Amino acid sequence: MQKINSIQEINHSIMFGTWTNAELTSMLDAVKWNRAQLAQATKRQLQVGDTVKFTSNRDGRTHTGTVDKIKIKYVLVKTPAGRYNVPANMLEAA
């Protein structure tokens, strides 16, 4: 197997390679698993009352607020504009 050196090479290989449907599904599963692991790591670092920031998909603005509750897949963040249910992988410490 050839070593891949950059994200551009990975993207090129996925887009223009001759992959089967099963192989592409396997790649998607690996990406989903890795995203879930990143979200879990973020949740482990957070505590209620921590200040966080995130960029809203609705309006594209960056919001800063405090962690109100940590749920299974989402974190409830209280901001001056209201409360947001935010996926953990979208949060950054502020």
C-alpha cells in the first residue's frame, strides 16, 4: 500500500480512485467513528459553567456562551442571544 502524505492526496485518491461501494462505505464509517471520538474528547474536557464559542450554521456568526448542560450528543450553551443545542465537535474553549 502506498503512503499518503497530505490531505490533498487523500481527497484526490477518494475522488478519482476506483473504489467499490463497500470500500467507500468503510471510509465513511471510519470518518464517522473518528468524529464521534473527537466529540467525546471535547465533552470530557467540558464542565458546566465553562466558557465556549462556536459558529452558528444558521447565521454564520460566532457565539460565545457558557455550558449549561452536557448531553449525550449535544451541549446546551447559554448565550446572550439565547440557548443553543450545539454538537460537541463544534465547540471551542473561549
